[in-house]
Amino acid sequence: MASTSPDALRRPDAVTLITVYLLLLVVIPSRLTVAPLGAAGSPAQLVGLLALGWWIFYEVQRTTQDPPGARPVRVMYIATACAFFASYVVAMSRPIDGTESSSADLGMVATAAWGGVLLLTNDGVASWDRLYVLLRRLSLAGGAIALLGIVQFATGEALVDKISVPGLRANVDLTGIALRNGFNRPAGTALHPIEFGAAISMILPVALTMALNDRDRGAIRRWFPVVAIGFASGLSISRSALIASLVALVLLGVSWNPMRRLVGGLVVLVFGGAMFLTVPGLLGSLLGLFTGLGDDSSAQSRSGSYDIAGEFIARSPVFGRGLFTFLPRYRILDNQYLGLMIDVGILGLACFLGLIVAGMWCARAVRIHADDARTREIGQSLLAGIAGGACGFALFDGFSFPMAAGLFFLFLGLAGATWRLARTGPSS
């Protein structure tokens, strides 16, 4: 791993700003925003816009050129942003009511903020040392919100309603802890238990990889996030969280040697057994999420959305009707890809899928080409996190939830950063 001087590590840089973004995203409850700005004023989103400004300034004043093929994630994000903007132009060119117009404006602000985080992470992480620092912080952040979720599950108290930040107000009412099959469903600082489960599931493979490889830290600091996230994923009682976690762990496990896979499988069995013994009835509730799909209202909502979605898609199949203009009062789709087909059309959805593929390709390329085992496993963990998040988006409206969407674009930026660093120098 390339060495970095202590002074360089202490100097504020892109990793510093991304860390601030991460902390605001997971520590400040998602429902709190800067009062005059409304839904556009979440502290994390404002930092994302600042990150975009920093990245633009850097691009304008730099004199060096990128080697060919060095920034696939950046290229695909720019294509996605252009497609989303084209759908915005289409939205503003048709008769549109005030609510849809405001939502379309919010969609452009969100796209810019997500892009700021992705681009600054992709291009601004200066070394492997700084990348590992950011991954440690990401793991700890995931462990912290998972621990909060465990406390919420145990106490039945939201707790976040006691958080008050000067200058911020609640943009969404807090309805308390949700219930499912008699169990409290924790949401951490997220808007909903589904978002909470999806967010920590994305972080799980990174936390596990850092626990296995980051031997410079003590065992408690390394393994606390893994244990907390693993426990909280089950307590979220969410299909999307369970599927995302399973996809992430399978993709991570296939890169392990046979002995580690065997040990890992045994640990999962023991851990799962301990959790189900500690929380009687939890196993039946989790199994019921999949065996009782025919009677589940959310599953029926998804299957019943296709005809309605088809009518909207047919009106503007290429560019869509504008990001965020298919309002929740029209229909809760619980499928972000279907929502994008309506909002940004075939072009926007294709570009976004291309962005996901670019992120996964970069992470996989690091896995194949990196020159040391730890870096190869980091690449695989980012691939697993992106794949888990992408699967989750098929099961809920991910763009409507700031924590899940913000983390997903951060993961894409991290994948791009690892590929760039792998191309420019050795990791150890």
C-alpha cells in the first residue's frame, strides 16, 4: 500500500468532505432539512452539491488529461445526468401542475447532489491509504446506525424524534416505530425500515471485508460493524434487506477460498441460530415474508402496478415524463426501475443501468488485476455492495429515500476510485 505522510493524512481533502457527507447522511435523521429549502435542503444533499462544485472547479483548472478508459463510472454518470436532464426538459415542455413541476426540480437537485458525491469520490480519493480510511469510516457508520436499529427494536422507541438540530425542521412526520407480525421494525435514522435495511445491507460486504483484512485495528473495532449489521438486517423484517444481504454475501463468498467459505457458512448458521433463539418467532416472520406473498399487500401492489405503469410509459417511452413527476399519490410502485421507465424513459433507464454495470465492472476489474489480496477483496466487496443495492432497487422506490440513494451513488464512486487507483500505481 502506498505510504502517505501523517501531515497529508491530516490535511482536509476529498475524503474529508465525503466523510462529512456520510456522517450527515446517516447521523442526521433523513426527515430533517434546512427549513427554507424544504425537501431540497437536507444537509447531506447540500454537501453533495458542494462536492459537485469542488469537482467542477478541479476539472476546469486542471491541465493533465486522463488516459483512455480511466473513468468509466464518470462517463456513465454524465450520460445518465444528461438523460435525466432531457426528461426534465420534456416535463417542462408539457402542461404540468405545480406539484409535478416542483418534484421535477427536486429531481434535478438530487441528481446533481448524487453526482457530486460520485464524481468527487471517483476522482478525488488521492491514494490507497485514503481509500482505506474512507472504507473504515463507512463500516463504522453502518455499524452505528445498525446499533441504533437494534435499540429501537428492543425498546419500541424511535429515539430519533428526540434529535433536534438548530436550523433544521422535519420535512416528513415521524409516525413512530412500525410493526410487522408483532415485531418492532427499526428504521435507524432512515425514513423507513425498508430504506434502513437496504442501506446497511449495502455496507455489510465492505464491513466484513475490512474486518477480515484491516489488521491494523483491534478486533472489536473491526467486527462490531459486522455483528451489528448482521443482526439489524434480520430485525428490519424486510424482504429487500434479506435479498440484498444474500446477494451481497454470495458474491463476496464466491471469491473466498474453500476453507474461508466453510468457516463463513458455519458462522452464519451459528449467528442466525443465536439470533432466532434470542428473538422467538423471528424466523417464522422472516420465512412468512416469502411464503405469504399471495396475501402480502406490498407484493400485490408491485404486481398490480404494471398495467398502470404501461399506460404512463406509452405516453413518452423514450424520454419519460420527468424525474420524480410520477407522484406517490398516483401509485406506490415499489420498483425503482419501473419508476425510472415512467420518469426518464428508456433512454434514462438504459443510462442508469449502464452506470450500475460500469461500477460493477470497475470493482470486478480491481478484483482481477490488483496486485495484493486485500485490494482484490476490497474490489469484490464493492461489487457485492453495488449488486445488493441494485437488487434492492427492484423491490422499493430507492430514489425516494435519501440514505439508500446517497449510499448507492457513493458506492459507485468508490468502485470508480478503486479502478483509477489500480491503474495508476501499486496498492502495496
